[in-house]
Amino acid sequence: MLTSESKFIYTSDPGLVLGFHGCEEAIRDAVVSGNMMLKASQNKYDWLGYGFYFWQNNYERALDFATNPPGKKEIGKPAVLGAVLSLGSCLDLTDKKHIKSVQFSYENLKVSAISENKKLPVNKNSKDSKDCVLRELDCSVIENLHESMRILQTPPFDSTRGVFIEGSPIYENAGFHEKTHIQICVRNPNCIKGFFIPREEVQWPEPEKLHFIIPDNSTVQETPAYYSTYLTQ
């Protein structure tokens, strides 16, 4: 059995999350307008298996990806596509139960490879990175888990989520790295509730329209915080 035997129900994110996808501006606009749909990624080195990829709540990382795409890929007009996601039944790799399931899948894949006299795929560095960005082993392990669940007629996972420690330490002996992020792979397209063009923050309230009400017989120093309010002219 490849999945944990635990049957607790706390294995899904109950709310909506925001995801960001770096791409060409023309693709972003076409998806938001409803004229096209994103194409699910099916590369053999995909970090979380096959599906639609998003950086969780990380606009800047999505923009950096579009501005500096990996390999020989070129993006003429880098842009960021926003998405509202429901993770549904999520293979969440911050959850001990699901980490165990992925371990079981690896062991099963290894036994199969030995019995068939085949070599397992490996995770590899690229020319531009030392972070094993070509994750053929991880992709195979996760896809093996999904396929095993399909064969056993177990309800499938709608999405996969993982935390990745990536990049150089941000200072000497740091435990934090410059490209650490949370990545989401959506397998069930119905989990994508909508797309949007990210908007910039505006200043609110406007400084020239900011006033404070101070009760009679009180000084500014004595005024409790809850007496302060905003009024517009």
C-alpha cells in the first residue's frame, strides 16, 4: 500500500489560496479574457509531477521566473498571471502523512526497477543551477503514487504542494535561502476558480483627507487608540 493508513480528514486546505504564474503577457491576457486555457506541464523533470504550476502567494518569484526563464526559453514580454485556487484533496508535502506516502512510492518504484533490471531516474543540476532543478526522480516518484492510486481506484489528489529550499544563503551561515518558496501543482483544473491580472497597491486613505477625532477634555497622549477614526471631507 502506497498511502498512509491514517484516515483523519484534515488533509485538505479548507480555504482559497492565491497562486501566481510567470508567462508571456499575451498568454496572461488571453487566459484572463477566457480566450485560452493554460497548458498543463508534463515535463519528465517537473518538481511536483504533471499539472498546472503556480508560486503560492509569491508575485515577485513568478515575475522573476518570467524575466529570467530557465534554459533556452525566451519570454518577450514577461508578465504574471494571478489565479484563485482551491487545493481540494492535496498531496501536501508539509504533511507527515503525505511525506510517508511519497516515501512508500519511492520504495515501490525502486523494487520495480530492480525486478525489471532498470535504473531509477535521478535528480540533476542544470548548467545554471546547483539546486537539482531537473528532478526526474521526484517527478517519477510522485507520478508513480498517482498511478498506483488510479489502479487501486483510490480517490485521486486534486493538487500537490511542496516547500523548496533553493538558492544561496542570504547571509553567512544563514538558515534562509534567497529562492525559498512554496510551489503548487494543480492536477484537477476545476480547482482553478478564476484568473486575474495582479493589481498594484494604492495609498489609502489619502493623506490630505486623514483626520483624527479627539474627545473633549482629553489630550492626544491620553486618547485611547479606539477613539481615533478616519473621516473624509
